[in-house]
Amino acid sequence: MNTDQKNKINLVVNSESKPYWEGAAKGQLLIRACNACGKAHYYPRTICPHCFSEDTAFVEASGNGVIYSYSVTRQAKPPYVIAYVKLDEGVSMLTNIVDCEIDKIRIGQKVRVKFSEAGDGYALPVFTSA
Amino acid sequence: MGINGKSYIVGIYEHPCRAALDKTLPQLHAEIAKGALADAGLSKDDVDAYFCAGDAPGLGPINMIEYMGLNNVRHMDSTETGGSSYIVHVNHAAQAIAAGHCNVALITLAGRPVADAKEGKPVRYYNQQAPDFPFEMPYGPNVTNMYAMCAMRHMYEYGTTSEQLAWIKVAASHHAQYNEHARLRDVVTVEDVVNSPMIADPLHRLDCCVITDGGGGIVMVSPEVAKSLKRTRVKVLGAGEAPKHLAAGQVDLTYSGARWSGPKAFAEAGVTPADIKYASVYDSFTITVLETLEDLGFCKKGEGGKFVSDGNLISGVGKLPFNTDGGGLCNNHPGNRGGMTKVLEAVRQVRGEAHPKVQVRNCDIALAHGTGGLLGSRMGSATVILGNEAA
């Protein structure tokens, strides 16, 4: 939020987010689901934001979704695409759309997760055309 | 216990500077406090409550009360909801006065992002401990692209166009031409807006607010104190505040927290959108105004584009005069926080002290609304409804 340019990726890995990033490093997109109420949520939290149960766990998402909305940050060099992707599991996540012709990106477009290098052996889930 | 009629705004001040290279941040707060108290006809020793938000340095009220020498404070509030904080403060001050906790409340905002940038200081700060930070910051969210995604989705669902959004800026520019302090005073056209450079699709440069230094202040008092003052008093009729966020992944960018703060404020004031003669609506970007007007009930959801078109927001021309000071889009967005100036222009309108070219006739009831944080993720929304003595 402090710059017009896309930040150099600087992951914050803490006790709550570490399994998420370890999953991404292995090519898995993880979301968190609650065993008490059965609902998934994003971003992942220890206590379920739906029912406040502590009985939550990471589960692997299919990696498929559709673009809910997006924007192209034109003044960045190079321009990049920020988007909310609604996953097939029903939750939406902020992400980037990559490896696409940016002027052909559309809301409703089907996309699939891929993982970009994020340093220190970690990877960042991003999306591209399905 | 409601707040309707239990407090009055009796003093306001908008700092005239738009670049504060020669002033410190605490100094701006103090100059603003002095200006607002002078407008009310009160002194600093009359102040028994102080309100400020995250723009105030240090521990906020603690440091500022000491710096300004406010020696009689018995109530403090540093509620922080971003740029809407000062509208929340009006609500909280009204509640505190109604409860008898204080009689004279001072609210100040100041910022110097222009000067800070020139001095090489970091313009904004976002705490890495924020729970969303690890999962969002790697993707390059910034203020513009996070609002842009709202506009993109609104266009997709409702057919809203860039030209319709442009009308919001056009209306603001019509008003700003009469404000000698406005950062941008040139009247612009729809074509000017849609032909300005694309910043983050679909928002153009002229869909974005200005960045300015300065700030503003408000003095609120109990009815007894108000009656002892000569200044035209503006009654606080009702207020509402509401958070809105990504709802654990159930993202909907087509509405704001005004959907909840608005009805609360209208109910408390006992009025409807049809009673509002003038509206100050937070205009960080054109899309902020469009979604807010829908959520406040000035038109149906999805019909905001049609509602704002053809000068409907221009004073003397349209049905709902808005941001007659030029708003954040043209006049002032001090410290990247526009809630304060929204209240100030609403007060001017109810007093009948707006610029004669933009003053709304018989402006007995006005509304001010703020959107703090990001329309594209999490925000604090706040609405206040003000009226004259008869309202």
C-alpha cells in the first residue's frame, strides 16, 4: 500500500501462516476449513471466523477458480494485474493474474493456480488462464 | 439513549495550506485547534474532551493534549477508522456529551504527505502484524488498484460506465472553481476525465483525489453551552458507523459499509434520503461516491451511474448537490484522510456560509459520509446527519 510499484515479494512467515507457505512451496494451494461448522474461509485463521471454533485445519484447494474482479496497475513497470479470484471451494482470494495478455483478461474468466518463486524456498500462489 | 438534538457543532476550521513544508505535524494540529475554537468563540481552557485519530503523532491524545496545553480534558477518544475517523468522532463526541461526560469537545486532523514525500519520509505505513498482510501485500495492492477493482465489478454487474463515473469529478470541479483554497480549480469535462491517463483500470488520473497537507477541526458542545455562544449552531441529528470487510472470503465489492451506517443515521435523525438538501460524500475516487450514494439510498443499487450523470450532483443544477467545496477530488484530502472536510462543508451549508455560488437554498438538513480504509477490502464507514435549529 505504500508504493505505486509492485513490492518486491517479502513474505511474512509466522506461526499462523507457515503451513500455508510450506504448502505453496510444494505446489499446494491451502485454504482453511472448520470441522465444527463445515465452512471454509480465506485468509487462513486458527479460530474459525464463521463459528469461532478452534477445530480448523488446512485443506488443499483444487486450484481452480474464476476472476471476480481485477485491475491493471498501468504506471508500474511492467504493469501487473491484481485480482480477486473466487475459488471453486467458494472463497475468494487476492492474487495476481500472470502469463496472460493483460488486455484480454475478463471478469468471469476461468483461471488455475500456479506458483511463482518467492525466495528462501517459498512460492507465491498466482493464477493464469485455465 | 440516542444523540438527536443533544449536541451542536459550533466551531470549524479548515487549514488553508495544501503543502506544509514549513510546519510540523503537531503545529498543524494546534493551528487547527486554535482556528476551530476561535470560530466557536471558545478558548482552549473550555475544552474538556479531545478526539484525534491515527494521524496524530505519538500516542495521539496524550501527546497532543500536552503539546496544545489542553489542561481541562476529562474525556479522550482516539478511535481510528482511517479517513472516516472524524465522522466517527462526531458520533462519539455527541454520545459523550449526551451522557454528560463532557461539554466542549475538540476534534482535530492534520497531515503533511506532500511535505513528507519531499523530505524523503515514508508516506504511508501499514503494520506487518495486520492479519491480512501476509496474504495480500505480496500481490501489490495499492490504494488505487484496490478501489479500481470495485469499479470494475460495478461496471460488470450493473453496466456502469467510465463516463458516468467522470460526472462525479465534473461536478466536484464545478464547485472547486469557487474555492480559492482548492488544490485543483479548473473545471473539467467528462472527456477530460476519460482521456486522462489510466492509472489502474478502469480508474483514470482524474477519477482520483488530490494529495494535500493541512487538516481541519471541529468544536462540539452541549445545548447549554451552544445557547451561550453567538455562532450559528448546527445540530447533530443522527449518526451511524459500520465496519465492512472481506467476510472470510465471501467478497462483494459492489457495496460499502454505508449500507449499514446510513440507515442507522437516518433512523436516529428521523429523516429519509429525500430530506437531505446537501450531501458531503467521501470521494477518494469517483467510484467511492457512486457506491456510497446507492448504499445510502439516494438511488437504487446499480443505478448510481445514471443518478450522478448530467450534473445531478452540481449545486444549482442537480437534485443532490454534493461536495460543494470541491471535495477530495479537487479541493483537499489532508493527510489522505477526507472525513473531516466532509463534515466541515456540511456545517458551512447548514450555516448558510458556503460560497454563494454553491450555497444550497434552505439547507436545513445535510449529510456527511466517510469511507476509511479501502473500499476494495476492509473499511470503516461513518454517516452523520446535521440540521439547523429548526430541524
